[in-house]
Amino acid sequence: DVVMTQSPLSLPVTLGQPASISCRSSQGLVYSDGNTYLSWFQQRPGQSPRRLLYRVSNRDSGVPDRFSGSGSGTDFTLKISTVQAEDVGVYYCMQGSQWPWTFGQGTKVEIK
Amino acid sequence: EVQLVQTGVEVKKPGESLNISCKSSGYSFSNYWIGWVRQAPGKGLECMGIIYPGDSDPRYSPSFEGQVTISSDKSITTAYLQWNSLKASDSAMYYCARLSAAPGEGFDYWGQGTLVTVSS
């Protein structure tokens, strides 16, 4: 299985400041069709997960533009340009390039 | 509006069987893969398996193969996750989620989750 490793696992952030989460895969995520299937999910406390980004950097409908994704190969990053109170939760990366699809361990974002 | 509505809370004893459901609406059920994701208490997300309702073709993660059965009934736009003999370690929140048209893009719509507690 492809192992997804996130860092940090806990991220205290000051409101209005930026935040960055790293996700590294144990193998390259370029699929045979040339696409890189790396997604990011947000899980607010007590809620179901919600997809924020897919194929590394494509934002889902309704996702604020303060969320952005970048990276290639085995190294990916989720950035929040200015953290808001509603961004508190756990963030997961997920690879969909090789079955079984696998998630990172999660990064808990909290307000300082 | 795409919606996935899951069975409510289930409390079972070890050794019992269980079937939880996920009713979809607002899109063409047969044409999108549906997946099941496990979240053990205080833990992260694990993809258990997916199914294509158009032909009821399931695919399991090796960690869950033989442990659960995933099925679907396109006549009632519902997917299922079944256990024949529950263990305490099956206690978790289970989410169904729809996959994007390009499945590798991941789960774009999620159910509200079914909490399963297995205890004697």
C-alpha cells in the first residue's frame, strides 16, 4: 500500500496567520493517465469529512480561495493563507492513484 | 442536490450480524462509484472498499477483504455494508461517500455516518 505521511500532526495557529500542512507519499502518485490523484479533506469536529481539493490543486465548489494545494511526485502541501475560526478541524490527504486508496494520519489544526 | 443518507446508530453484541445502508439521491446512482470509509474512535480515515452500482462490482481494500461485504441495489439507489460476525474492534463510525466521475479524485459527497458499537 502507498503510505501517506503528514506533518505536523498538530498545528496551533493564530487567527489570521497562514498555515501549511505537508503530505508525503511512499511512492509517486502520477497515474497512467498522467494525472496526480492527491486530494485534501477537512473534518470539522463532529462532522463528516469534506473534500477541499482534488488532483493536487483543484478547489471544490464552495471552498474558500484561502485554501490552496501544490506539489508533485511524492511531496504535497496544503496551505491556508489566513486561518479563520471555522478552519479548526483535522485535515487529511488521500491518494487515489493506486488501489487501495490511502489517507494520511491527519493534521489537527487548532487556534492558539 | 446530491444526498447520501445513512442508517442511524447501531448497538450490537460480538458475533452478531449487521447490515448498514446508504441511500443516495440527486444524481444518477448507477454511474458513480460509492465507497465506505471507517473511522475508529479518535482515529483517522480508512478506505474499506468501493462499489460500482451499475454492475454491483465491488473492490475491497486488502485490509478489509473477507471481513465485510459491500453491495448495492440500483432499483432503490442504496449501497450496503455487511458483517456476518461482528467483533469489538469493528466499533467505529462508518461513512459512505460518492466518488467523483474520475474515481481517483476521491470522495466528493459524504453521508452523515453510522456509528456502530459492538459490546457484550
